[in-house]
Amino acid sequence: MEDEWLWGWDPTPGIVSVWAEPDGRAFVWRRVPKTGELLREDVRFRPWLLLASLEDLAHLGPRLRPESDGPARYRVTWQELEGPGALRYLVRGDDGRALTSAVLEGASRRLGQPVSHLKELGANTVLALPPEEQYLTMSGRTYFRDLAFDALRRMQFDLETTGLDPAHHRVFLVALRGPDGATETLEAQGDDDSAEADLLYHLAERVRAWDPDVIENHNLHGFDLPFLARRARHLGVSLALGRAGAPGLRHRPSARGAALGRPVPGAPPDAMRRARYTVPGREFIDTLDAVLRHDFSTRDLPGHGLKAVAKHLGLAGPEREHIPGARVYDVFRTDPARVRRYARDDVTEAGGLARLLGGAAFALARMAPRRYERLADAGPATGVLDPLLVRAYLREGAALPAHQEGDGTPHSGAALHLFATGVARRIVKADVASLYPSLMRQYRIGPKRDRLGVLLALVDRLVDQRLAAKGRARAAAPGSQERFTNEALSAAMKIVVNSAYGYLGAVGLTRFSDVHAANEVTRQGREVLGLLCRELARRGVTLLEADTDGVYFAVPEDWREADERRVVSEVAALLPPRVQLEFDGRYAAMLSHEPKNYALQPYDGPLVLRGVAFRSSRAEPFGEAFLRRALRCLLAEDIPGVREVYVATVMALRRRELPTPEVCAHVRLTKTGAQYLALRPRRRELPYEAMLASGRKEWPLGEQVRVYRAVGGRAGLLPIPEADDPGTARPLSREEDPRDYDVEYYVRLLRETFAARLVRALTPEDFRTVFDDPGQPSLFAPSLEDAKPILTVLTEPAAALEGA
């Protein structure tokens, strides 16, 4: 039973895409695992809704019948589910639109006013899923059963455009990478609309000829598909990219995606609907989603753009072509071969990135009753756990509870202790593997309203099967398909398991949330963390930071790695049986700045930065570059070196040697022009002043801009980063770069913001000396030759953990 809850129950292998229509038609594409042959099944299903009451269908009279009477044409059937849940009536019809219309008509009569959408009735009254999810939930089918990731036919495409605005710019080249890994480019044979239209027709022809199951690219939903859709609409081109149905791209709701220009019901007037594009028979996968998910857990990426990530992960070759985004079209007109190489490198890296980081979403699609492309950008709680729980309850014929807002009890939150700040040496990280899910299992803590115990059963199953998958991965040959598959399974299971505690605490957002259960898990976690820290301290280590992910501590100078591992093993043996403490790494030095904000210097390898104090998408690049150089010196106990880095950065600013993009902040606009103008008399903000100064009074919510403070207090604006590399500063030529930034403002910013991240590592006197203005040197500045970093113990473990 638990395996059915987790994996579904229909054994159909090789499903690569599902498309369903509201009228009860479903199209299922399957790839035969052994031969690779593609099959299509056209099946019928009965669209359904979950209702709290049959009152809004009473007007149907004899057309409303119990499910036990059997389905009949033009009839709506109902089944009362068991148990105390609020959503207890499963109603089915021949056509989903007709079923929805019947409910809306009844609701309008009951309320005495027009009701035009099921959402107006509220989540406690009705549950309506997209047609594909209705079909998958009731059939017990899932994607990719018995199919390896490499058995998918995958292609990548990337647009090269004359600019970033599809209203005024056009596509001049498309790079393609086929399922066999070969790359090519398609190019517009001219500068007019007909040439671009021909290019888009050829792109659609290539998609049909290669017939991929999956189409991938980096920032696919943020740029390529919206740009392509807009240009196709302008040119009158029907984009036949799907495997069935009318040509053209369809919309699906999404938190991130293209703004549709229509308001969101119940949201502020300026909030626009957002959507992603989709087509029948193929899945659109944006590797930016995988990058964001990866960086959320590892926090080790230098940025989220394709080129930065590909280089960091070793996917970029030594001959990789680089062209500043603003100059691609200009370069193409003089050196088209160079742009072709550049574009082919893009799709090659996108394909490599999709395989390297996409395994978790692929594995999630084997579990949850959702389209693969939706799971690739879904959050693990509402996007994965909720569909699994709904499917399990309906499989058992059990009523579902309504969302509850809670009784006002606050969620107590996770435990976090900062024991010391400054620089410590000989660091050990002891990792607590999935602490909160382990405590849920250990003490059988689950949501009170989950009367079937599905959430705990899923966590139990996932933890056990994850360990088995990790074992199979370790036993498989490096680089083999078996290792890749099992590593992907392990990663997917970890995502879901670690979201279980957050699911409990998300009051009002998740169907089975239970703040009291979440707080009990938190209480048990504090006790375990307290025991762990006290026992480590008793063994002579210096605690630095502890939270639910693990503990950082410094060990005595004469300890060796064997001593470090022994202490972790001793303490691990004292913890509850299902709580696993593991030796997770050792480092030469650490700067502890604030809770969850620190820098680590491995014994061998690059600097590791954690937390927004050291890594932020909004931070000016010159400041982060200064921090990296200064931290390397600091953690090597080279205080004069920190001074040299600071002086060099100040002088580079004052000589205007730094390009303007290095001092720009990357900002997402959260106010419309009208909203800002209304607030402007009371408070002026640099990003919006920059927009106004550039002549713009309106802009879409969420637009990203690069802004800086120019001389005279003016607000400066630079072009946004290239479309496929959000968050990365675009290089400008010396002629394009105004370099009119306010030098002294950025010198102050360097000292008061970036250098301030090192204040806890130095004595006040040394800090003043290191960051003294090089333009006004003191005649009596103390020597830094004997200066050393400091470590300040904030509180003893016994005091910090009292009552934990």
C-alpha cells in the first residue's frame, strides 16, 4: 500500500509525456524501454472534482446520480469518501468544462451573484486539478517507469536576437543540439520579417524531424519561449512544436515565467498573471530551475547564468567562445563563424547542465502525479508532497481535509546557535543527516489530520529507499547509467524527505499542515542539538556554530583527522537511533561572521562562502571580488595582505580603473511606475530614479536592472545582462562604458559594507589600521607585521544551550 502511495500502481512503462483535455481525452506518449520505439495511446478518462457539498449540483436533478449506479452519458456521478475530511464528495462527469459550469451555476444560484471561476469558491469548498493531474492521479500512472534518463530523446535550442525586446528586435540565428549530441545553427537569410518567419518555420520543422521528448535550455521560460511566442505572433507564424493538437504554444500558470498582462484575482491591481509555455507531447525543461534548486542546497555557485555555472561545474571546454551579449549581433555581421561557435557552445553546455543537474526532477516524475515539466520547477512541499498525499487519500477512498489557517499558535522555528565569531583554525563539520525528518520517524510525529498516516509512511519509505539507492550508486561504476540513475533517485528522495518538516509548519499553505506537530519536532530537535553540542564541548573542541544541518567546531592543535573522526563517532553513538551524525569535512580555517554567514578555507581547494553577507545577487561585484581576495589573506593570517587588497581596490576606484558594471547593483523592480511616483515625495530610491532618468515612466513588475550611483548623486542605469545569463554583468567596451560613478560613494561602501564583514576577525585597532584611507595615511599608523586574526567566544555552550 505504501509503495502505491509513493510510486503509483499502474505498471505502464516508459511514459514520456501526458496531455489531457478537459473533455476527458488523454494522450499518452510512451517510449519502449528496450527498443526506444515511441508509442501513442489515446484514452478516455472521466474528469473529476472534489467538493465539500453536493449543494451546488442539486439543480441537476436526476442527472446527478451516485457513482454506484454506474456512469451514464450526460450524467454527473458522485461518491462520498470515507472519514471526517471536509472535501468528501468525488464528482465525475463526461466533460470537465460542463462539470465546472454546473458547479458554477449552482454556486451562483446559492450565493445570489455570478461566480465565474472555481477559485472564487475557495480551497475549502472545491479541489480542481489540471486535466493531466486528474488523469495521472486516478490512473496511478507516473512518468518514466523503467526508463533511464539517457533513453529520453532530448534537444536544446537557443535564440540569438538583435536585442532583448521582441516588440522591436528579432531572431537572427537559432542554435540547435539534437538527441545525438550534434549541433548546428539555423540563420535568417535576410533582415526582413519574411526571413525571420522562414527561420521560425525551419526551427519548427527541425523539432518535428527530431521528434524530441524534451526540449531544454537555460532561461528557456524567462527568455527564449516568451521571445519566440511574441515574434511568431507578430509574424503570423504557427509554431507547430507539439506532437498533437493545433499549432502554437499554450499557457500554464507558474510562479516564475512570462507576464501575461492580466491581473491576478484577489491580488493587488498591479500584480500580473505569470505563466509558462507548454505543448502537447513534449516537456519544456528550463535548466535555470535546476540551477536554483542546486544552489539553494549547496550555496556554492558563483552565479546562476549558464556560462558561470558551466565553468564552475567543469562543463565549459577550454576553447569555449565568449562574446559580450550586447555585441553578438554586431559580431555576427563581421564574423558570423565566431557567433556560430558561441551559440553552439551555449546549447552544448545547456545539454550538459540538464543531464548533470536534472536527474532529481526526472526521478520526482516517477513518483508524483504531475507532468515532468511542472515538477522541474515545483516546490517540494506544495509541488510534490501535496499531489502524493491527494493521490494516496483518493486511492483509499478517504475524504481530504480542508486547508486550516491554524489556531494562532506560532511556529517556533529551527534551532540555531552561534558560539563564537572571528577566525578559528582546524575546523570540522559534523553533519546531522535530515534531522527533522529523522525525528518525525523516531517519535512518530505527523500531522493530526493525516488519519491514514500517509506523510510518515512516505517519509519512512523514502528514507529507506534513499539509503538503498545510495548503496546502489556507490556500487555502480563511475559514469555509468546505473550510478546516474540511483544518484538522481537519492537526490529526489532527499528533496522530498527534507521538505516534510516545512510541510508541517506551512500553516494555511499545505493541506495537512500542523503547527503543533511542527513545534514538537522543533522541541525534539533542540534537545538533540543541545546533547550533541554539550558532548562535543566535553571532548575539548571549540564550538563555533550549530543548527539542524550540523555543527562546526575547531579542534586542538595537536589533533589529527583520526581524532576528529573518533570524536564525531563517539557523540553519534549517544543520539537517538534514527538520528545520524556523520563526519562531513575538515577545513584549514573559518571566519564566523553571523549565524549561517561564514567563510571556509579548505586544506586544499577554493574558498567556500555561505550566507548573504558574502554572496548576494544584489551585491556590487567589485565588493564581492574584494571580499574573496581579502578573505584568502585573512584566513592565511596575512593581515598586511588584507591591507594591500583594500588599498588596491580603493586606488582602482579612484583611478576609475574598474568598469562601471563592477559597481552596479542588480535589482528586481517591485513597484510599478505609478506606485513609485506616488511614494517619491517621501522617499527616493536609486533603481527607480535610474529608470526615470533614462526616460522610462512605466516598466513591468519583476524587471531586472543594473543601477549605480553616478557623480553628483545622479542615478545611472546600464543595459540588463544578456538574456541567457541573468545576474551576470555584461562586459562593456571602453567606448561604451561611461565610468561616471561616484568614486567616493563607492569607497565608503567598500569600507562600511564590505570591509565591515571582517570586523569580528580583527581587534578594533587593527581594523582601523587595515582600512585606513590610503589617501590620508596616518603618520603614526601601527605596524601590521605581528597582527593576527582573533576569535571571540560569545557564550559558553552550557549557557547557550540551557533549556534546550
